[in-house]
Amino acid sequence: MEWLMGLPDGWVTATDGLSRTAQLRALGNGVVPRQAEAALRHLLDRVTTADGTGHDGEVRAA
């Protein structure tokens, strides 16, 4: 399941002491990194275009 989420092999499954059920629960409750990045980029772009400034507060040309 890790490879489906774009995580390195063993990210969760190589953790000692976790049952298979606990591993699947941890992965199932996790965030897919690429999706999180896409969501943050989308939100930052909306903020930037909404107030006319960049992420650093600097005014951008229209």
C-alpha cells in the first residue's frame, strides 16, 4: 500500500511491533504527499490572486 501513496517501501510496514491491521490503519489514515502538495499549491494560488500579493506579501504586477 505504501507504493500506492508514493511513500518509500517500509515507511510503515518496516516498523517493529505493528500488526498488519495497525499498519493498514496507519496508512489508510495517512495523507498522500502528492495530493497534499497539490492542495497547498492550489490554496496558495487562490490566496495570491485574491489579494494581489505574492506569498511573501510583495505586490505583484497585474
